Amino acid sequence: MAKLKDQNINQDALSKAAYSLFDFTKKEKSFLLIICILVSVAGIITPYTYAAMWFGFMLAAYSAIANDSIQTIGTFIASNQNRKWYFLWLFMGLIFVGTVTYSWFTYNGDVSYERLQVDGLDQAPQSFVFLQIAAPIVLLVMTRLRMPVSTTFLLLNVFTYKAGTILGVMQKSFIGYFLAFIMAIIVWYVLEKFVTNYLKGKPKNYWYFLQWITSGCLWAVWIMQDAANIAVFLPRQLNVWEFSAYTGFVFLGLGVLFYMKGDKIQGIVNEKTRVTDVRAATIVDLVYAIILFYFKAYSNMPMSTTWVFIGLLGGRELSIALAKSKKLKKRKARLVRAYRLAKNDLVKAGIGLIVSLILALIINEGVRKEIFDMIF
């Protein structure tokens, strides 16, 4: 009898999964058609190195910024929903142009702030395999599913030819996650009573000014960290024409993203507590910018800013749950909600990490050999 009951439960679960898959394919027919076209083009274009380089770059540029928009411009979009999208675009777009131009001049054509000069990433691709071009397409699908995937892991790992570099990126990213988690708990626990009382009513105009400044600073620091994820397809030193193509395409891609108001991934930000309030968004951006700036100064090793961001939001939700609810029953409900949000984000980011490691092992013989030697 118990065995029959288990079989019925399994059948119900499979039925629900099948229905969800059918529902997704029905709703996303146009998107899935685009993905099929991109996969086909990637398969055709891979043997032609120069064309594959620019095709992969364009896919990486849009997919990386679309997924990582939740970290940097997510709170900016959420708290400025009543403003025209093109004002937001021009503000962030010009900051991008200025930030990468400074790196290009200062580091002799390198737009990654020397993140691509570390051992294991310093050599530009001389040829491509299909999975390297397909990695940004995988990222597009995950973004559509509202998964906060680490673009650093998914895009850089498939080009890294040394396992030690992958481990270095992972170590720095995990440290960033725990540091952000703990820092968020401390900051918001201290500020919660003040914030709860002060965030009542309509915000003063100067809060919008402060939020734009902090968002702009955060965006610039993020570019210093994650421009490498986009530029990894390109030569390590760009000439004038290559730099113009790189900058112009990303600038226009930002316009599309702002027009779409962050697209599906924006829901991860909107579901968090009070981030649509300009004052709360300002505090989130300021703390995040400080953490990223510290890690930028710490070393040139790339890191996953996604893991830092989900650590920050997870710690913030936990701190609010602890500080806000005096009654045990209410506090327990808030803690459960905070745990669920943090767990969901961490699981989704973990899936992206696993996918990136599998791709790196399949693509890079040097990585496979190093890991085999370490194990045996």
C-alpha cells in the first residue's frame, strides 16, 4: 500500500514537472526560437575564428549584463520606475563608456582593469570550440529562468586553461559571499530601527540624488570587476576600432535592457524587502560598492560579483527578520522567509557554478589534466 502511494506521489511530481515544462515552452515560444537560431549560428560560425570572436562577444555582452543587472542597476531600476528609461540608460551608459575608456588608456588597450592578465587568462583565444560560443547562450536561458548565475564562472571558466585559476576565482568569490553576508547582517541590524522609523512617508528629493550617485559608483566598480567577463572573447589589447565596437555595442545593449526594465531577472530584486524605496536602495548600493572596491584593490584575480550580491541580500533579509519582529511567531515566519530567499538564490547560483565547471572540464584539456593529477 505504501509502495503504491509513493508511486502515485512520484507520478504527480512528474506530471507537474511535465506541465511546467509545457507551460514554459508555450509562453516562451519566441524566446526559444531565438535560442535555436543562436545555437545554429554558433555551430556554423565556430570554425571562423574572427567571426566567432565577435559573435561570442556580442552574446556575452548582452547575456552578462542582463543577468548581472540585478546586482548593480537592479535596485536603481526598481527605485526609479516612474522615470523615463532613456534618462536612466544615458546616465549608466556614459558611466560605462568613461570607466572602460580609462582602463583602455591606462592599461595599454586592456579594458578589463588587468583582470585578464592573471595567469590562466592572459592568452587571448586563437581558436574557438562550440561550447565556448554556446556558454553565453546557456547564460541567456538561465537569465530567462530568473537564475542569478555567476557570469564570471560561466564565461571565464570556459577560457581558463589552468585549474589553479578556477580555484582562485572560486576561493575569492566564496570569501566575498560570506563577507557580504556577515557585513549585511551587522549593517542592517544596527540600522533597522532607524530605517524603519525614517523610511516612513515620501522620500526627500536629495535621496534621489544620493541614490543616483551611489548607483553610479557601484556600476563603475562593477565594470572594473566584471568587464573581463565580456572582453574574454577579444584580444587582450584592443585597437581603436575594436575598442569602439566593444564600447558601442555594450552601450546600445544597455539601452535595450533599460527599455525592458531589467527583464525577467529583475524579479529577484523586486521580491526583496523594500528595495523599491529609494532610501533602502541607496544603502544596498553603498554597502555593495564598498565591498566590491575592497576586493578590487585586494588583487587582480577575477571574482564572482553575483555571489557577493546574493550574500548581501541574504544577510540583509536575515537581519531585517531578526530586528523587525519582536513576537516569536512573527519572527519565526520572517526567518523562514529570509532563509527561503537566501537558499533559492544560493541554489540557483550553485547550479550555474556546476554548469561552468562541467563546461571547463569538457573544453580545456589542461584543466582536466591538472585536476586528474591533483586527485591521483
